[in-house]
Amino acid sequence: MSSVSKPNEQDDGLEAAVEQAIAFCGGDQRATIRAQIVANNFLESEIIELRKAVSHAYARGRFRTHTG
């Protein structure tokens, strides 16, 4: 049996998440979209900060770990 979910199960999970987000915003779809945009902007800024924190050598695969 495959560990990958069936497309219908994925769609059901996505639909449930959409309904939950809309319900959280009191049924206001514009507020839901606004909240998602704010969340995306926050996550994008977190990615930028994390990329700055990672050394260039590590990011390029030149980092060698101690294996002793």
C-alpha cells in the first residue's frame, strides 16, 4: 500500500482547511484572504531572515560535518 494520500483525501483536507479559515474570519471571505496574505508575508520575511543566517558554504554544500 502506498504512503501517498489519494487525491480525494488531499482535496478533502484542503477543503476542510479553507472552511476552517473562512469560519475563523467569521465567514468574511475578504478577511480570510487578507489574513492569508498577512501570513504569507510573515513567512516570506522569516525565509529571508533564515537564508541570511545560513552560511554560504553550508548553503552551497561545502560544509563538512565531523564524522568521528
